Amino acid sequence: PVIAAADTYRAGAQEQLRVHAEKIKVPFIGSRYGADPAAVAYDAIEYAKARGYRVVLIDTAGRMHTDSSLMEELRKVVRVVKPDYKILVVDALTGNDAVEQARFFEDSVGVDYIVLTKVDADVKGGTAISLAYAIGKPILYVGVGQKYEDLEKFNPRSIVEKILEGLSS
């Protein structure tokens, strides 16, 4: 795959993603701070096409669904690159806010899959079920730590067991 850093606002975002791309030995496409994220995404797609890559991961700035200018920017990225899949990455610790955020993203740009992070710190485990139910999209992976290998394929049974454990405690 090719990794594109379309977060052109957060200090250190480009450098952080570049380091990860180097560690896993994949091409990195970035730009200067303040650049148009849609242009970065477009450049990454063109780079990939020219070199025979079939997968481009486009990392955009984290955003709250209440920030209308950032949401419009995301809609522009989607219009420009027409991605095959849009994956929403959500922090499990945000609870009900995660559900509201997912609904808004689904309505605004569409969501195909969910990646749920910090599942290891979510004592109750209910965010996963609430998210999947709220927007009817599958959870692909869950983050259970800080390392690459801590990104695990989602196992619904483990979430149900976690919830049932909480009921019996």
C-alpha cells in the first residue's frame, strides 16, 4: 500500500505518519502544513496508479462531527478521490459520543467499516455493539494496545463475553 498524510494541520502529523510508513516500509505521500488535504489524497492516488499500487491509505485529520468546516473538507476529499472504502476510526472510550459521531459521519460521507481503538481500556465494552447497531456497519479491527500487532481482527464473541463478565461482577 501507499500511505498518504492528508492531515495537514496537526503539528507533527506528517512526521509521525512518515515514521510509521518507514517502519513498515511503504511509500509515504505528504505535503506542507496548510496544504489542501484533497490535493494530497489526489496526489497519493496518482502516485499509486503510476507505480502499480492497488491500495492507498489516506489518513485525514481527526475531527469532531460538530466542526462544520472540517466536515466539509472531508466531504471534498471524498468527492475528489472517490474512495472504494471509508473507514471510521473511533476511540472506544468516547462511549455515546462515538455513536453520535458515527451517525453523523455515515450521514455526511458514508462509512463502510469501523476500526475501534482503546478497546483494552473500555471496561464495559458496549461501545462496539452500540456503534455497529447504530450505523449497521461492521467493525473490522480493534486496537488493544500501542503496538502494530495490537491491532486485532474484531471478534464479536470477546465483546459479548466482556459485557457478560461485567454483569456477573
